[in-house]
Amino acid sequence: MPSCRADAVLAQVRHYDRIALVLQGGGALGAYQCGVVEALEDCGVHPHWVAGISIGSINAALIAGNPPGQRAAALRTFWETVTQQPLLPTLPWEHGAALAWIPEPLQPQFAVMQGLRAILEGQRGFFLPRWPLGGNNPAKASFYDTAPLRDTLEKLVDFDRLNSGETRISVGAVNVRNGNQVVFDSAEMRLGPEHIMASGALPPGFPAVEIDGEFYWDGGLVSNTPLSQVLGGHPSHHTLVFQVDLWSAAGEVPKTLLDVAERQKDIQFSSRTRIITSTLQRAQQQRRILRDLLQRIPLDKRDALCEQVQEMAQDKRYNVIHLIYRDKAFDGQGKDYAFGRAEMRSHWQSGLDDMHRTLDHPDWFALPSAEQGFVTHDVHTQA
């Protein structure tokens, strides 16, 4: 990246009190987020806070549990590991192949085969088929065993660093007993592999994870977008957010049953992003109105107002840089579990390309004015 572009972006970024990275869930599509992280790391932009759901929580742990400058490498090691099958030999086209080497008409078929292999064999360092099925234990009520993921996390994530406060991390899960969403936050508790695994325990594939006597499932069952974890509550910092989504709300009307299944996933896992963004934007507008009203009150009477009212009216601004994975020609209904090496590299490159295109617009990183309060930018709609 030309240094002039990085310098222009960093000059804008310095106006923020906090930089946050928000990572949605989406299984195998999570490699897209890694490309975004690599581009940001190359530019010298390092988040103070990472929040994740499901695969986003695993990527978040790899980021918070490694030092700046080594995070993309840690992500690469993880994804190079889990895009291998643990049982049968690697297929010929997976020996360092990129999708560009495969004839385009055959790419969807190869992606389907990778998805089938994931279902039948699992993925190395991630999950294995559970056999035998059955029993009467909530920690084993699943089709797959995720014990290999714990080993991988313990190998690649420095949990002492993750909990040091250098980079805050929040991951979302769902309490199986009461159905409530729970946020495990390093600012409030010490996180271990079990908290990360709980955030990604999507049933019935993966088992519930027990923590302090309670069982937890994937946070995406309630909300697949952890943006509210970062921007919820009263504003206290000028915040720049990189929100990296893996499901696009926009899409074509499906024509086949397989298309219907794919479109259903897109809508189910992406729609909350827009709802949350719109809600936060309205809240910022209301705070601006409240500030204007407070300015009309004489100073001697303004001090008598409760502290909470004045806190709500703080002039703290949000800028959300929104990046959304766009489907490839080879993507289909199983795109979230097609963990092939070639598919992973294609997703990663898409994230890298989208973030580089975003960085080509340094003005997007400018601190919003007090009148705006909340702005969003998306390279796919504004470039």
C-alpha cells in the first residue's frame, strides 16, 4: 500500500478515542474478515476493541490473543489448518490451488464437494463427526465434537494477552436454559477457550458449552451482529467501527429450492445488522436534539438536571465502515460450511480487496460533525 494513502487514513483515524472491529458469524465465510484485518494491519490501524459472534468470535480471539503485526499471520495459520480434512487424503486441486486455477463452470461443483467432505469428515483442528450419537448429556448432544477447536485455540491464542486489557474482546452467546443473549467481555471477566467455543456452538451441529454450571449456544441464534455490544448504551467515546458482515441482505428472488435455502440464510443472518444500524442512528439524532434543548436552558438551571440526562446528551460521534461479503459464482446453500482451501483463499482475497478499496477513500474516515453524529460508509454502495 502506498504510504501516502496510509498516512491520509491514519491522520483521520487519530481523531477517534476508540477503534472497534465487529465480526459477524458465518462459518467458512469468516475468511473474508481475515482479509479485512490484513489490510488494516498493513495500514497500521489496530482496533482497541473486537466483538464477535460465532466464527467472528474465533477470529476476534486470534486478534486479541496475538500482538499487533502478528495477527494476520495467526489468522492465516488457523485458516490454513481448519481448511484441511482430518481423515481422507487432500484432493489434487487442494494442493495450494486457488479457485482461479479451476475452470469457472466447475467451481460450484468443487465447492459442493468441499461442503460434503466437511459434513462427512469434519475439519482438522476444528470439529470431528461424533460417534456414536445419542446419550443423555447436553455437552454431547450434537453431530460433531469440537474438542479439536479447544486444542487449536490454546495453541494459537495467548489468553494471558487476550485478558491483559491491551485489546478488549466481547463475544456473544445464548443461554440454553433461558434463551437470553449473554456477552462474555474481557473487561468484566477472564475469558478462556470455553467462552469462544460457546459463542460458536451452533446446534445441532456443535454441542452446548458449559460455563459455571450453565450451557451456552451460538450467539447468532439471537443476534448475528454484535454491533450493539460496542455502540450500545450512552456514548462515551468518538468511535470508528469496522463492521464486517458475511451475509448480504440484498439478493435476487430464488428460483430453486437450493436457492431458497441460501436466500433464507442471507436474510436470517443479515437483517439485524440494518435494524441495529438504523436504531443507533436514530438514537444519535435524538441525542443531538437533546443537546440543542440543553443549550437553551440557563447554565444555573442546567446544573440541576440529573447526571444521566447530561450523559445521554454527550457529543460523542460514531463512524461505521461497513464491509459486506458479496457472493462468488461458486457459492451456494452450503457456503458457510464449504471449508475448502481454495474457497478460503478466495474469501480472504475478497476481504483484502474490499478493505483496500475502502482505504482509497480517506475522507470516509473523517470524524463526523456534531450535526451528523452517526455516519456509515459501504464501498459497495458508495464507491
